[in-house]
Amino acid sequence: MSTRIYKVTNKAGITQGIRAATQAQAIRHAARGEYKAAVASQDDIVSMMSAGVKIEEAGKEQDD
């Protein structure tokens, strides 16, 4: 699979040049170390919702 160089910029305006096969791969690379994901337990879900954390749907556009 061929690669391209993607310009990935975060909301703080910091830009990285990342060689990747896809845009998603470039973003995953840039986000690595900044984020961690794990399946939420029932207690996690209750805590998040009690704190007002909105549960988002992956793949749907988010309002910025």
C-alpha cells in the first residue's frame, strides 16, 4: 500500500507531518500517547453520566 505525508494539526495549532497509508492511520499516530481507550465498566458509565459527560457516537459528526 502506498503512503502519503499527512499534515495533522491539533486544536492548539500544533502541526505534525506524518507518513501514513490513510488519514485515519495518521491521526491515530498523532493521538498515540495523548489518549488511552478501554471498555467502560458500568460504574465508569454511571460516573461519567453523573458528571455530565456526553456519550458520543463514533463516526458521527461532532459540533466543535
